[in-house]
Amino acid sequence: MPRIPMTEDEKYMKEAIRQAKKAYALGEVPIGCVIVHEGKIIGRGYNRRNTDKNTLSHAEITAINKASKVIGDWRLEECTLYVTLEPCQMCAGAIVQARIPKVVMASMNPKAGCAGSILNILEMPEFNHQVEVVRGVLDEACSRMLKEFFVELRERNKKEKQEKTLQQQETV
């Protein structure tokens, strides 16, 4: 059976998935991001909120900071951002502020997404910049990773709660 060639969007989304796996390894929600300029990745990021104890340590914010340093400007007007989960309101706002023209997403985020789920900050005509949005690239792989993470997290939390209860019973 002939192998179907990978699209450019799939190629870079796989790189974003690699970043998400770094977050997963830290016990963080597995979200990854890369920013591409002229066929080259110039910014990478993954979720580190708990690790850094910082609200701003989202994958997109980290990648935007790194890409801005490479470009030497806050405007990322010729870049494409690839992210494994639909951006939140903070990240969607940062994407608009950075003038990123295109965002490619894998999974939608019905509880906190601001690129079409709850709000659509990226495509609001009221802002001075709108973003072209491509949805669903390698969605299945990203959704599976997120679901696995949350199953493991619930199991880990349940186990920790049980251990804490046992410890409390032993001290009584």
C-alpha cells in the first residue's frame, strides 16, 4: 500500500506534539506549540504552569517569546503557529497582539477554547488583526494524548487521596 505523504501542517503539528510530550513527562497538561517562519521552526513551547508556578507558562506564550527573540521584533507577521489544543483567551490574545497571520490547531477545547469553542478571539472582525485558523490537524492523536493524561491524573489523584486518608488514620 503506498504511503500517503505528510502535509506541511501535519509535519509541524508532529513537532508540536513532541513539545506536548515534554509537558506530559513533567506531569503537566500535554500542550505543545511551535512557530514556523520561512520553513524553519523559530519558537517552541510546552505547558509548564505547575512546574514554573506561573500562570503565563503556556505553550503558546513560551513559543511566542522565543520566536520574537529570533525575529528581533514583537510582530510575527510572516509566521504560522501550530498548537495541539485550541488556545485559551490569554494565548489567543497574545497571538492577535503578535500579528501572527495563521494558526493551525489539533484539538478543540470546549471548556476554555477561544478560537471557536467558547469565543473566537482569533477571527473577530472588531480587532485590528484577524488570524486564519485551520482546525483538526492530527486531532485524533492530540485528543488521545489529552484523554490518557486526564485518566492517569484522576487515578493519581485518587491514589494520593487514599494514601493521605490512610496516613491520617494511622496517626489517630
